[in-house]
Amino acid sequence: MYSDVFDVSDAMKKIVKIAAGFALCCASLGIGIQAFADAPALVVKSSDGERSFTASELLGRPDNKRVNLTGTVSGDIYRHEVEYRAVPVLALLGNHPEAHFDTVEVQATDGFVSEIPLTLVQRGAKNGAIAWLAVEDPAHPWPALPKETASAGPFYLIWQFPERSGVSREQWPYKVARISLAESPDHRWPQLAVPAAFAGDAGVKRGHDVFVVQCIACHKMNGGGAGNVGPDLGQPMNVTQYFKDAGLRALIRDPHKVRTWPEQRMIGFGPSVIPDADIEALLKYLHAMASAKQ
């Protein structure tokens, strides 16, 4: 009996040594076992239903590739300094989206929600910009973001050849938590639509489109939208009722020159991101929304 106990004890010692050796190996490679266990999963709502993917699952897919953005005109947060491992966004969305889904909604953990036209993603199969979901490898984490301690991971939507399709900076969401096929913003939130009294105004219509691409990721309009980073621009008061146009133009270009506080997150939009003509159209849309509300 005593010899059996000693045999079990010796076996347990061997198991402990093996486990310790594995932990030491992981530590030497910069891999924390807990990091793998605690890593958040990505939720994808596609034509095939809703499922979750861990980073290890995505990195193990056969369509996972190394993507280098060097040489492209891009909105990459790391300015081409990182070579990504990524999977095609189209593959995650499924091959046959239902007809009423025309938008890819990408939600980030910080409240940023990008509404990307599905046609923009689909153009990647027809010589357009190619959308990839970059996956951060816990063994080789990406650099920390400017003025932050965390990286853009664990998931980041990036584009190859963005200039082919006019991809905007706000269509590069990082810290992604969820990707969903959805209906258009106007369909889900009718309060975003151009007011009937301005239906024939091309400038107001253009301003609406600028709002949906550049602003809705962070701001709601009269409660419409999913972003929670910045304030609603339509309620309780429309932003044009407490900002002059000159102030709004300056705020869009360089918000830190207009007002600043420790938790400020809005960054400026240069002319290459929002041309002057688009800012004027955006102001027309905001004024039209204020007029309709009154």
C-alpha cells in the first residue's frame, strides 16, 4: 500500500514538473497562459447566424494570411509599421447575405460603431479595396496606441488598397468586439433621414451622407445611431443652436483648439479626410435637422 502511494506521489511530481516547464516555456516566449484564457472573443452575426471566434480560432483558419499595408494609401493606426495576420471580412460574413442587409456594422469596445456599406466590402472581390480582419497574436502583441497602454487589438478592421474604393479613416475600426450584417442606418433610425422639406437639396443630402460615414460612429442624431463616444448632435438641442458655424468648422478641423478636457477623444479631420465642401454640406444637414425639429 505504501509503495503504491509513493508511486502516485512520484507521478504527480513528474506532472508538476511538466506543467512548470510548460509555464516557463510560455513565459520565455512572452506568452501568458492566462492571456489565452482571458482573451475576448469576436462575435460575428452573418448570413450563417451568430457565432463567436477566439483569436486562436481565427489565426488557425486556412484563409488567414499575412497582410502588409506598406505602399498603400491608408488610414492604418500604426502607419504601416505592423505586419498583420488577418482573415477576409467577406469570408466571415458568409456568401449569401439576405437582401435586406446592406450594411456591415462594426462595434468596438470603446463605444465606436462604424456603419460600412456592404457594397464597399464586396468590391474587394472586384478589384476594389479589400477588407481584412486583423487578429492580434497574444504571443506577438501589437504596440500600444498613442497615449494609451493598450493596443488596437485584439481585432482590427484594415483595408488593402483603400484608395481604390475611397475608404474613409472612420471605416478602419479597431478594438473590434462585434461585426454584424444589418440594415442601413436610415432604415433602422428614420430620424437620420433628410427632412422632407429639404428632399430636393443636394447639399443637405451630401451632408447626410458625410454624417453617416464620418460622424455616426461616435455621435447620434436625435437618438438615431449606435455610437456612444460623443454627444448626440440633435438633442436635447441641435449642435447648431449652441455653436456658430465658424466654431463647428474649427471643431471638426482641430477640436483641441476649440475646447479641451482630460478625457477628450475626438481628433481632427484634415482636408484629406473631410474636404471643405463636405464640411459645408455637413453644416447644411445639421441646420436642416434643426429646422425640421423646430
